[in-house]
Amino acid sequence: MTKIVLGLPKGSLQEATFLMMRKAGFQVSAGSRSYVPSVNDEQIDARLIRAQEISRYVELGMLDAGITGHDWIVENGSDVVEIGELIYGKQGFRPVRWVLAVPEDSPITSVKDLEGKRIATEAVGLSKRYLAENGVSAEVEFSWGATEAKVPELVDAIIELTETGSSLRANKLRIVETVLTSTTRLIANRKAMEDPGKKAKIEQIMLLLAGALAAEAKVLLKLNARTDALGAITDILPSLHAPTISPLHTEDWSAVETVIDEAVVREIIPRLKSAGAEGIVEIPLNKVIA
């Protein structure tokens, strides 16, 4: 039996990652002080590691695969295989951004205004590359935390990670530019992907995680209707493909089911009812595999 060592992010992404793994069919559990979580899959040995470090350990082969942000792959300059994109974060299902931010009353309006200035950030490598790409010479220092509190007394600007921008606004900071947009990725070691057994397992994990994410905003809608009302009902229903229609034991009645975006359900249920639908049932989904 082929086994892989999988790095899972400890910290802000941990809870969201465990939830996604669970919806994908992998029960992951870890104590508050544990760095070796248990997984209900004999082919997976999991390790809890800070997202900032996972890509380095994957590149070195200490991990066969891992889940981390694209930003940390860029920050570390890691040579890894990006298996796929997983758009989720600690606060929702959206990309995150590294942004250049300054006090609201700062005269800085673009990256060019950082010439000779001091910048604090946790992503030093990413920030230095950003400045170099823009032909700007500035001092970049590593921030151990509470980066928003360092301007303007200690530094002129910060390059900080944000999902919603609420923390920056609360600290009276203004976003000047986006440095990098990042999403969560499943990555793999290049040699591990040359092993057929490991490659198959890593690709299975990606398929199931992608299916779990695809199901987040969708539901299965089921209903019954008289056959002569099917045309009006199917005209109302959006679906991944065509809705499934099956005849019922009762003559001239059919069952209809389809996968649709959850956001539209509240809008179309009254219309479906008016068109003749009965027994309408909305069912949450764990996975949608396209």
C-alpha cells in the first residue's frame, strides 16, 4: 500500500482546511498541542505545519504533498508541482490579497512613492521582488505580528495580508495597491509525482477537495409535478446540465431533480410552486464532481 505524507496548515487556515477535508471524506482530528493529526485513511500520514513553511518541506521531499497559500510558494520561491487551486480561506470562499497600506493621511499614493522609505511585512521576499519589479529602493523589515500598529511611528508603510480589509480600516489604514492575489493550493513534491501510487493518491485528494468546494454554494432540488407542467417548470430551473426527470408510479406525474446554486433557491421556489411543482425538497451537498 502506497502512503503519502501530507502537510496541513496549522493556524488560521487549519479549521477551514479540516472542514474541507471532512466534506471531501477525510476525517481529520488533532489535539490542541498535536502536530500529527489522525486521518481516517491508511494511505495518509498528516503533519500540521505552518502554512508559511509547507512549500519548503514539500520541495525538499519531507512532505509528499501539502495545502498552503500561493503567496507562501512565491515567498519561498519553492519548486513544487501545483496540483490545483482551492479557493477558501479562514473567513470565506474568496481569494486573499497582500496589499500595500499606509495611514489614511499619508502622502504615499503609489509604489513609486516608497523610494527610500521603510516597510514592515511578514512576506519579505515577496515584498522585495515587488519593489524590484517597480524599480523602487526601500528598506523592508520582517514583522513578527501586529503589523498594522507599526505605521506611522515605526515604518512608513506595510505590506499585509487581508481578506476583507476590515482590520486595515479599523486601524485607519488605506490600501494603495494590491501586491499579490493568492488562493489556497494543493502542491506536491516533483519526485512524489513520479511515483504512480503517490501521484494517484494526491490526485484523488485534489478531486475530492475540488468536489467539496464545488458543493459549497450548491444544493440538490427535488420536486414532483404533473407531466403537462414539466415544460414550464424546467424553463424555470437552472442546472449544471439538464434536470433529471423520472416518471412516478402515479400516472401523468414525474419526479424532477437538479443541482443549482443555493443563492437562487429562494427566488425560484415560489415560481416553481406557481408552475405546478409539489413536494419541493432542498438537500445540502457534500461534493459535486463535474
